[in-house]
Amino acid sequence: MMKKLHEWLLVMTGLFSIWYAVLTSNFMLVKEWQNVVFVLPFTLLFLFGLFAATVVMYRVLTFNICKSAATELQQQIEEAKKDLRSKGIIFKEINVPSAS
């Protein structure tokens, strides 16, 4: 079974081979568009990075905040602290501003 890295390397090698073959060919149409063909991989890489950054920013902005789960988690943390204090562990309290 092929690993994901091998799949990506195979596809990228194939695309690079096609790009290089088109760039070095002697067809008249390619000669007219040689500048465009030359910068095409860089343009596509930039557009992919822009797309990836946009997706990450959108997902961060639309991330669901579940207040009931946050409250439950805080209760569980307090219960764990009480349990550990009963076993002799001392905690240093740190004041952290709440997100609400």
C-alpha cells in the first residue's frame, strides 16, 4: 500500500515532468505562452497557499463555542484539583482572564 507521501511525490513528479516537457518543447503555441508556462507552478503554489490560509481562517472564525461543555470541563478540573489536594498536592493558583 502506498503511503500518502509517496502519492504526493508521484503526482508532483508527474506534474513537474509535464510542465518541464511543455516548457522545453519547440511548438509555436508554447513559445508564445512560454512566460506564462514558466510562472504557472509558482502561481498555482501561491493560490494553493492562499486557499489553505483562507480555509484555516474561516474554520477558526466559525469554530463552535460550546458553553455547556466549557462549564462541564471547568467543573471536572475543580473536582480533579480537590481530589489531588486531598492526596497532598499543592497547586499554585494563576489568575487567567475568562474568554466570556
